[in-house]
Amino acid sequence: MADKKPVKFFWTHLSSRKDGKEKDGVIKLKVPSQTHVWRHTEEDGSVNNSPFYFRKIAGDFEATVKVTAKMQTWLDQCGLLLQEKRGIYTKVALEYHEPPDGGESGLRHFACCYVHPEEWQFERSLSPYPGQFHRGDPKYSHAMLEGNVNKVWLKLSRLEGYIEANYSLDGEDWQELKAAKFSDAETLSIGVFGASPGGDKLGFKCSFENFSVVEDEDISESEEEEPDEESCPEEEVPEEEGEFEDYEEDGQAGGEEAEEEEEFEDYEDEDYDDDELSQGEVFKGPKLGEPPSLGIAGMESESGFAAFEDTEDEDSE
């Protein structure tokens, strides 16, 4: 049997070639302001410009990651993103929101899941968020994190066209956020992302630790082909050249006992527009090591599903 081809990962919308480096299992990212996973209005059309580190995948899988973030602005977010094509996606993320009850405690950290299919089919939300954009949103599930912590473990599983999103405060005890019918597409993009749609200038810094994608079956040769225009977040596709340059940095994010300032001290002297990339430029990212053997046991769950109506004309996530 021939050796399995190495899995290719790709970056889109990095603000700097020095950003998005992987070191000792940690990927650090600076998220620019006014970035969206997907947003559509009659005035601006579709906007899809959030930094996204992804690979192609087919069949069932389980993706996990620990995210830590120094968020500053309403709707700052980072986590796992599963995408069929622009505007058809599922994200499970750490997000920065006002409490849904409208309390006076200020912005809080939430574990959230948002499913945005082309057509609504079936889904279960254990905790629909009541105040998204001042209206109820059944597509959106949330859990306010105890102690307002700025780190969380996230898991996104796919089984026979259904997805399940979970979060954990310790990487062991998992809580379900949402189960839903998502997409029957054969090949999807899965990876980590960051977005800051609510800020004018600030953006924020985040890190992804021990990101892994465990497949139920080996990827066929056809699925190892590089992304096409439909499934790649931007129209340009990755080129053969363009590996990251060597990147030296002091320290790394991560560790349960690392303090917040230490986790992000590498970025203090760097500007967001340093070595700026052209809009939509795509190039290969670092190769991660072999993921731990997580399997997909327990991915399937019984549920009662409810149908929901199509989205309104304006979405912003």
C-alpha cells in the first residue's frame, strides 16, 4: 500500500506573513477588526474575510481545539469553522457578548455554536440565544462561561450529514451546544478561524492549542486535491509555492497556569498591517503533527428536531 499523502492546510486572510505560525502545538493569530466569517447585506453584498486555517475533508470526523483569546469588542470570536462554501457554514467558538438578559455585568465570554445552511432542515439547540441582534435566533446556541474565563475547549463532530458541537472548561467534561442537520456535500473545509465584526480598529489576539482533526476513514486521492473556487473561502486557490518563512518568537501561548499577558506578549511590538498581504491571498500554512487518537465514539445522539424559517436579509457573524 502506498504511503498516505500528507494533509495540506491553508491560510486565508492573514494580516501578516509572520502571523499564524505553529510552534509546539500552538498557533497564534492576530485578528483584524471588521472581519466576518460571512455577512450579507443588500448594500455590501457578501463579505467573507476572516482569517481561516483549514484543510479539505470528506466523510465523518471529529475536530477539537483549545482556544484562548484576549477579546476587547462585542462579537469578537474564534474557534472551529466547518464550511461548504461562502455563506454555508457551521462555527463553534469562544465569543464576546453582552449577557442575554441585558444585565449590567458588561461583555462576557460565551461558548457558542451558529449553523448557517443554505436551507433550514433540522436542528436541536439546547440553549438558543435570545438576544442576538435584538431578536431571537434559533440558529444560535450559547453558554456563558463560568468565571468569565477567556479560554475553552471546543469540539465539532460530523456523522452522516449531521453535526454536533460541544465545549469544555477542562478538556474532559464536555457539554453539548447544538446538534443539527448541516450539509450533504461530499467534501467540506474544516479549520480554525478568528473574526472581529463589531470593532472599528482594535481586533484581538488569540491562540489555538492542540488542534486536531480525526477522520473516520482515510481520505481518498480525489479529496486530497487542492481546493476549488466553490469550497475555498476566496476565489484564489493555494499555489505550490509559498511556504511560511522561519519564524522565531519568544515564548508561546498555552498552559493552564500561564497568565493572560504572558500568553500574548509576543505580539506587543507587532503591527497588524506589518508585511500586509493582498486581500484574499491564500498560501500554505504550517503542517501540524499527527493528531491524538480521539476517534468519533459518542458522536451520534438521539434528538428531537424542529424546523426553522430562512434567515433575514441581513446576517453578520
